[in-house]
Amino acid sequence: MRVLFGSDYPMITPDRWLKDFAALPIRDDVRPLILKENAARLLGLRAR
């Protein structure tokens, strides 16, 4: 399964979203996949 970050802005601010995301029981190595790397791969963007 792959998960991508999605925003509910302006209903939920980025600060609030990231705070709630940090509290989830997700492995540290999976967090960057959700926040960036899966979307970059899906869109064909190169990692920098």
C-alpha cells in the first residue's frame, strides 16, 4: 500500500496537520514516504 500526503487547508493548518501526523504510530522511515517520496515517484519527479 502507498499513502500520499493530502491537505485539508484551510480547514486544518499545516502546523496542526504535522503535529497530529507526528503523534501517529508510524515508523520513522515511512514518514518521508508519505510526506514527499511517494508523490514524487508518482509524478515522475527526481529526488533532490
